[in-house]
Amino acid sequence: MLDEHEIIDMLKLRGKDQEELFAKARKERQRVFENRVVLRGVTEIGNTCRVNCEFCPMRRENTRDNATFLADEKTLIESAEDIKDSGINVVFFQAGEIPQTTRVVGSALPTITKMFDGDVEILLNLGNKKRSEYEWLREQGATSYIIKHETSDPDLNLRMRHETLESRLKCMSDLLELGFKVGSGGIIGLPGQTLESIARDIILARDMGIHMCSFSPFVPAPETPLAHLAPGDVDTTLNALAASRLVSPDWLIPSVSALAKNRKDGQKSGYLAGANVMTVNFTPKRDSERYLIYGKNRFVVRPGYGSGLLAELGLVPGRSVFAGKEALPEFA
């Protein structure tokens, strides 16, 4: 089992040593998942947030200046139909953290599950909620949930999110106890962050017993207190992905769009570093332009781009490993 010091050493690697790290990570990915990359179809359903994170343009203090939206049940069902028509069976709904998303998402889930004849993974990223809300969403058909801890450093977490790390971890524990497949992860390059902290991010995720883990480089977004800072280092982020694969070979690990935002070949490099998930965006254009997670000029993965990139890498688009006919036995 890799320890903190070994992970720190991995995070420092560059050049030939980094290439060897990536090769080891790809070997572990191939052993567990062969050459399959899980496709998720994401719809961003709301851009209002109660939290005031220093790094996010959708932070609470920006709400009055943003053109806000919250999708209705009809829009969610229509997006799920588009995702199904594309051959993807991971329906992913993401939004800013507000109480209203519980009802609008939960109300749509039975119809969506029926649409897929049960062969679907319903993945949500809606932030901290009460345990009773998670329980209701599970009853309605939700199966997976992403709730990134962002940083395992309690002081840095409080400074960046203005909420406690403990409150986030309590939600993560509730989700795991309720039977969700849970994803977490962090941001690389936050001000004051150390390599030791990043290594602890990976260890925390492993010790929590999660199923998915992602790391993204910090993007200095406009209209935020951190807009003046340098972007997060892509190489350190890629090394964190590779280290995550070696720490937990069966994790689902995405190569996120923020990698492409910070470096032209960043997302491609994520797969070379051992990632095995691609998130394809199905948000209607009218709403996508208002979902300001990295600012107005963010990089958005559309179906054509995604299939082309995977073909270039010799990887095969795959369906959910948690649901349906292609579910792997150890994940079912």
C-alpha cells in the first residue's frame, strides 16, 4: 500500500520518470478496465449556489450579477433522452448547491429510469444536502454521487470554501452508508497548498472507501477573489491522476475539461496518465453559456470531440460499470 511519502515522490516526477509513472498507471487501468473509457452524459441544471467558494464564478456573492437559471423536470427528461440516443447510459446532473435541486431532480428520476428500462446509472453532483434528501434521491432512482472535498487541509478548505471539511465528509459518509457509489477529489494549485496536502487528498479518498476520484488543476476564473493567481500546474495534476490509479486501480478517474483549459493537450494527457472516464456535455446551449464554473470561456466536451480523442488514443467508449449489462462484477 502506497504511503504519503511515496505519493509525494510521484507528484514531483517530470520527464522520463513521469513517463514511466504514466506507463505504470496505464498498465493498472488496462488490467482492471481493459481499454474501456466510461462515458458520462452531463447536463448542468442550475447556476445558483449558496456557497461562497473563492475559486468559483457562481459563488453566492456573484449571484445578483449572473444570469441565473434552474432547469425544470421537462428539461431534465429531454436531456436524458438525448443522452440515451447517443448510446450513453450514465445520466449526470450537476448544479450549484441549492436546496431546490433535490425536488426538481428527484421528480424526474423515475421517468428517466423507466426510459432506460433500468439500464442506467443516475449520477448527481448537487453538493451538501441533508441525509434525508440523499435518501429520497436514492429511493427515486439515483445511484451515484460526486462530492469533491477539494482539499483535505481543513484550514485551506475553510479559507477556500468558507465551510468546514467535516461537513463535506459527513455528507460523503451519509452517501456511502445509503448505498451510493461515491466520487470525490481535489483541486491542484490552490493558494498555500502543499504536495503533502495533495498526497493526503488521495489517501483520504482511499480511506473513505469511495469509488471515483478526480483531480483538476486550479483555473483562475474571472469575477473571483483568486482571478489574479497563476493556474494550477498540469503536470502535478496528471501525476495525481496517475498516483490515484496506482493507489486504487479500480477507481473511476476522469480526465477533466479543466486540463484542456490550462493546457492544449491536457485532457489527452489525462488518459495517458491512467484516466478512464470522459464526461460529454449535453447542456442546452442557452444554459451552458450561463454555467460559469470556469468563466464564460471554458472548454466544453461535445460528443464529436470525445469520440475522436478516444479513437486517437486507441481507447473504446464504454457504458456504466455500476449498472446494466456492462457492469463489472466487482462494482455491481
